[in-house]
Amino acid sequence: MKNFDNNRSWLRQVLLRPLLAGLMLFCTAAAVQAGDSYDPTTNQLTIGSVQIGNATYSNMVVTVNSTPPFISGPAGIAPNALIDSYNPANQELTVSSVTIGTKTYYNVIVPVTGLVSIGGVSGADTYDSTAHQLTIGSVQVGNRAGYLEDSVVGPGG
């Protein structure tokens, strides 16, 4: 009976653990690679996650103004980043991967013309109306090289 118990332990260590680790890695990679989807009939782009400054927005829907909705790209056969990013200055969204119909495109830039919905946000600045305090994750002051972290602005400075 002792050999059987040792064999079961060996099977768990040699076969089962790597198999489970590989399965978890595959599932995580599949979730990351899911990408965005674009509906040309409504000009709406559904985004899993997008970075804007220090904030990460999830489950966003935006409108874009053209079909296909590309300013540049597509480029490559895989995403260059794990998350999309938005530049408010020029209203352009850099999309890691987007599916239009049955085709998937990678590393494209699209013009955003409107916001339809936001599912959630993390890392954004917050305002406490009771204390009249604005909490900012990081801010650059003047031409200094560094940033101030976790700044709080309230009455009187």
C-alpha cells in the first residue's frame, strides 16, 4: 500500500500540477486576448479595459465615426499591449485588438466621437464633497522631473 501512496504523490507532482498550471495559463491568456468588438451598424466599440492617465476603465462603450474605424493600423498578428489606451488631447483610442464581424485586427488607432457607457473605474482621482478634498494619484508640478504621489487638495491649499 505504501508504494501505491508514493505513486499517487508522484503522479500529482509530475503530471497533475503542470497540467493544472498550463490550464490556468491558457485560460488567463484567452481572457487577456479577448479584445474589443466593433458594431458597424451602430458605430459602437465595446472595450474590455482602457487606460486613461492613472485610471483604468472597464466595460466601456464608445462611438467612433468611420467604417472601418481606423486612423492607423492594423499592424501585426498579435496585440502590442495588454490594455487599450486613450489620448484625450486628440480623442484617439489605441486598441490592442478589435473584432469586426469575423475578422480580428491588431494595434489600431480609432477616433472616438462619444461615450455611451462605463462599467467601472479604478485608480481615478476622487473628490470628497463633505470634506471638500480632491485626492489625486499623481501630479506633475511645473517643469520638475518627478511627480507628487497621492496628493490631497482641500480648503486653504
